Amino acid sequence: MRIFVAGLCWIALSCAAAPFAVQVGEARIAVDAPQGFSDTAFTGSPRLQELAETLTSPSNRILLFAITDGDLRRFMAGDPPEFKRQALIATPRSSEQERTRAEAFAAFAADAMRDFGAAPAPGADYRRMLDGQPGKVLTLSELRRDGASVSVMQGMRLPSPPRPMFAEERPGQYVLSTTSFLLVRGKTLALQLVSSYEAPGDLDWLRAATLRWLEDLQKLNSR
């Protein structure tokens, strides 16, 4: 039985890790998950669909929702996934049938980023910032901005649950994410990459993974 389950997991990972094309209006867009992640659409899981919907606006259509390869193996084997990292690509439903020009994309991205607030000065103590406003998503840094893409890193300290009197306070839990907009083949893609924030290396991983993901998607759609 273990060999059979392992075989199913290998097949699932092989199928879920490959780039694929989606139709957005008149354009076919190539999408792919970041390295180390696998798309979950083939599972048909309502639980995973619900998790994906928490990461983006209802006005967007989800094109890809991916979890780590390790989480997918656990999910396929019937074990509980950790869900410490997820990735999502969506597109605004309102502009699917229109071809977005560079000027319109720049205006759209500027409006969206304006709502996120300004990033702090370099060298800021992110944990202290997040501790000061628990439950609020704060912009931590800008990762990229050019004519076809814009990306920022954000963070949040999760609100602490009520604790019994005299109980020891637990350390806060933190979440990091990147929000990116990418213009490919006249269509706007909205990308989310989410990670738990347990060590300084999580910041470095999220920054590098986001920038590589953006570059990979641009290369896929330049062919």
C-alpha cells in the first residue's frame, strides 16, 4: 500500500509541476508555480479551493493555486499538510476581455499599491513594526517596479487568541506575503506568494522566490 501511495504521489507531482496554458480573453497565457510548488487544480478539493479564495479578491478569477511539493505529498497520502507556504495566480474578471496597454497597467498597479501604504526606510525592524499593529497587513519593502511588473512584500502579526488568566503568553505568529502585478500578452496577472515568518531566512527566501517567479513567467510568455 505504501508503494502504491508513493507512486500516486510521484505521478501527481509530475503532472502538477509542469507549466500549462490558460485562456484569458483572446490570449493564451502560460502559467507555472514557483520552484518547489505544485498546482492543486487536479485534486478537485473543495478545501484547497476555499483556501485559494482567501488569498485573492472575489472579483478575480483564479488561474493557479499551488502548495509546496511536500504539502501535496502529505495531502495525497491523507496526512495533514502544514500550509506554511502557498502561491496563487489570478486575473481581474473585469478586464479579461480587454487588451491592457502599458499605460493602463501602470495606472492599475499604482492605484492598487497606493492602498498598501508606503514601505519603511531600509533597515527597519520588521518584527517590531508588526508587533505594534497586530492583525494589520503592513508593507515592508518594494521588490520590483518597471513597465510590466510591480511587486511588494507585506507582513502581518496574527492576533493572539484569548488566554486563560496566569497562563504564559505564547510568542506571536507572523505571516509574510508578496503581492505582484505582471503584464503579459496584454493581460494583467495578480500574483500572491505567502510564507510563515519564523526566521530571518524566510524574508530572503520570499524575496528571491518572488523575483525568480516573475522572471520565469515573463520568459514563458515571451515565446
